[in-house]
Amino acid sequence: MTDSSKNPLNGVTLEALLTKLVAQYGWDGLAERIDIRCFKSDPSIKSSLTFLRKTPWARDKVETLYIKLCKAQAKG
């Protein structure tokens, strides 16, 4: 296996990643885990994507949460 095939972010769009997190935790759960206003005040996928694409520190936090979720689901 190559390093890229082990990376859970490989081939996953930011939209797909965010959609999965919202399905798992809901907007309220995301806002509890990551303190970002776009998750608290009138949240939507579109507005969150716009913010995350412009804000590297926030995107890093969202990607980290996604990786934790993938690892937890892999363990079963």
C-alpha cells in the first residue's frame, strides 16, 4: 500500500467529508466538537464549505475530526 492509499482523506472531497460529519454528529454536535460560527449560526453545507475553503485552521480541525471518525468506524 502506498501512503496515499492509507490516508483517509485521499480522494474525499471537502463536501463529502462535511456531509458525512453532519450525518454522524448533526450541526449541533459539530458545533460542540469544533467551535466555528458557521456550524452554530444558520448552518448549511454551502456556507460551511465557503468558510472552510478560506480558513486553513478550521479546515484542519474538520479534517482531523473526520479522520478520528473513520478510525473509530474502522475499529467497529
